[in-house]
Amino acid sequence: MDKLVSLCKRRGFIFQSSEIYGGTGSVWDYGPLGVELKRNVKERWWNSMVRRDDVVGLDASILMNPRVWEASGHVGGFVDPLVDCRVCKGRFRADKLEDARCPQKPSKQPGQHDACQLTEPRQFNLMFKTFMGPLEESASTVYLRPETAQGIFVNFLNVQQSMRQKVPFGIAQIGKAFRNEITPGNFIFRTREFEQMEMQFFVEPGTDMEWFEKWKAARMQWHLDLGLSTERLKFHQHTAGELAHYARAAFDVTFDFGGTLGFQEIEGVHNRADFDLTQHQTFSGKKLEYFDQPNNKRYVPYVVETSVGADRVTLAILVNAYREEAVEGEDEGRVVLGIAPSLAPIKAAVFPLTKKDGQPEMARRIVDDLRTAMTVDYDEAGSIGKRYRRQDEVGTPFCVTIDPQSAGDDTVTVRERDSLAQERVSTSQLRAYLAARLV
Ligand code: GAP
């Protein structure tokens, strides 16, 4: 993880937020390459979840009526038990003490040093509060949403009626969520501001477990299709004690981040039954029922939810992709991000072998042509070997070199990142050649 964090900073993937002021606790900024990678992840999700007959998209606002969070159970129940140590001033989750380490040496679990003085657990609500309007008083308290899901539930009827959707159907959205986590960390794994990609699928009660199984399988396949390795992915079923207040059944898709983190949740698939719609009916006084006209049935639909963190998946992709390897005939090895070409932030890098004989001009023409179809980088600095290494390290799948032969026969060399294979390709075919391989 340390190597990855340093690569992410050095190569423009991810920076600490407000770094020049000493940073902000567990908040991160995506640099030029990070933002491309994360956009590719989100686009991939949107295309697979929304570009189908039975799911439509939504973009609900972050600030909502505070009653939403009473109905959802977040005001009363979205809490972690917190303990403080009066001696070392450490702050820990009372239910995760076995995973925590006291700052005193030697490293032990909080409470295990003779000097430790832990307070009684206090309930700590994870929602960020702010005020709407000029008065900072409790009547104007609003919350930054801790999940995007509630924006979907409160819009259930708007979407269903305006789009004439028939149950079963889903609503999907991508957006920011905020949680004042007590123990954030592990880079972008657990942060206080993050992005969720959530889909609520509304079904007839009684068909919910069938849909739950279908979505569970579909979501695991999505992660495999990203290129995450099979051995690093597995399901974790929530036991009765782990189930969230709204869930009838829940499975996490977990990914093996390695090191001390090991297997951790990257996505949750939940059967939320009619918990949310019924709660919003009660709190808003508005009926949130579906009328099944052909069968003359009226009911509150059950909901199967798929909820994945865009940042966590991005981290999983980076961890999965990072490798160091020896290169035959060279003293120095190379660092490679073996990201699937379709997700790579830069698809092709174009190099003139030398800065003369019209090579830079030809390279520029190729860049202009490719740029209309993909992200491209132009690099003429340093030896070809160094330029290859720079691109390997950020996961660029193809490097295109213009050499003395190029001016004569209008061909270039295309070098593939993983196999290191090189092929001569005519410039007129180059775009199609790369496009066919960017899958
Ligand atoms: N609507 C259900 C829900 O929010 P969750 O299990 O609390 O369920 C879903 O969150 C996903 O959101 C997680 O699997 C994870 O990928 C992401 N996530 C949750 N908290 C996060 C945090 N503090 N930092 C980064 N990602 C987080």
C-alpha cells in the first residue's frame, strides 16, 4: 500500500486534500490520471446498470429534507460506539477494539496496557451536520447524505410515473456520500467523503429473493469483468448480528487488498424488503404504492439494492494491477499497472524516436488524430526505455513510436504494455488497430 500511495501521488493519480495546509483527515483529491481512471469506472458501471430496459438513472441532491434521515433510521441508528483513552488520547470504535492498536509502545490492543484508561462507550452519529439558511439553530439543521439510496426512495413515484415504469424496475445513481468515520484510513478505502454507485430494484413482494440472487451474481461478474482476479474476490454473507437495520439478507462482494487489510467489502447487495418505502410513507404521509393494473394488485414494492463505492473499486483496481518485474537484458526492473485497457487513464502514448527529421511533427499529427477517439499522451523527453517505463507505471496499454522508417512507409511501431510485443502498423490503420484492443 505504501508503494501504491507514493506512486499515486508522484504520477498524478491521488493527492491528499489541502496538502499544503497539512492535509484534511481522510479526504483525498483525484489528480489528472486518477480522475480519468475513476471516470472510466463510473462510466463502466453506468453503462452496465442503466443501459438496459428495466433500469433508469437519477441524480438526486446531496441535501435533503432532514425528516428523510429520521425515516431512514439514520438520525437514531447510524451510530458507532466510541471510546476514548484518557491517557494516550486515542479514539477507537468500541466494537472494533480487537482490530485497533494503542499508540503507546509496545503496540497492543487499546485497554491492554496497564496505563490505559478507556472511557465508557458513547454513541457517535456518523452524519455530518450543517445549517440551511442564515440561522445556526437546530430548526435549520440539515445533513450531508451518508448514502445516495434515500434520494432514490423518495423519488420512487416520480420516476415510476413519469417514465411509466412497471415493477420490476430499478433506479440507479452515482453521487457523493459523507460519513464522519471514527476510524477512517487505508488511503481511499475508508474516507469521510466518497462516491457511491447505487441501484435500487423495486420488485413484487415474494419475488425479492429470486431478484436478490440474480443481482448478486450479476454484480460479482461485473467485478470480474473489470479484471479483478478471481482469487481476490469472494462473497461474505452477513450473519443475523451483522445485518443492517433495513436488511432482510445481505452479501458483500469482498476483495483481498493484501497486507493487514486482507479481504474487505467493496460492494453490498441487500434485500431491503419494504423497509424504506414504508418508513417514508409513514413519515411523509404520502402513499408510496405501486398499482399493478393487469392483475389489479396494489402493494409497496420490496427493494433489492446494489451499493458499491467508486473509490473502493478504484483502489481495488490499483492494488490488483500493481506489479514489479524484472526485464530481460536490463539491470533495472519495471513497475507496471496492469489495468484493463478499457479502464486505463491514458490509452496510448506517442513518441518520436528523435527530435529531428520531422518525427515530432509526425507524432503530433498522430496525437491529434487519436485524441478524437481516446486519451493520448505525447512524450519526447529522455530515452525510449525511460519513456516506456513512465507509461508502464501509469498503466498505458500501448506506446506508439515514430522512427526513421516512418516517414518512408507511413508505419509506426506499437508496443504492448504486458507482453512487450512490438508490431509495425500503418498510420492509416492505427486508430482502428488500437480501438479493437482497448477492451
Ligand atoms: N445504501 C447502502 C449502503 O450505503 P454500505 O455498505 O454502508 O451500504 C456501500 O456502503 C458501499 O459504499 C461500500 O461497499 C463501500 O464500497 C462504500 N463505502 C461505504 N463507506 C465508505 C467510506 N467511508 N469510504 C469509502 N467507501 C465507502
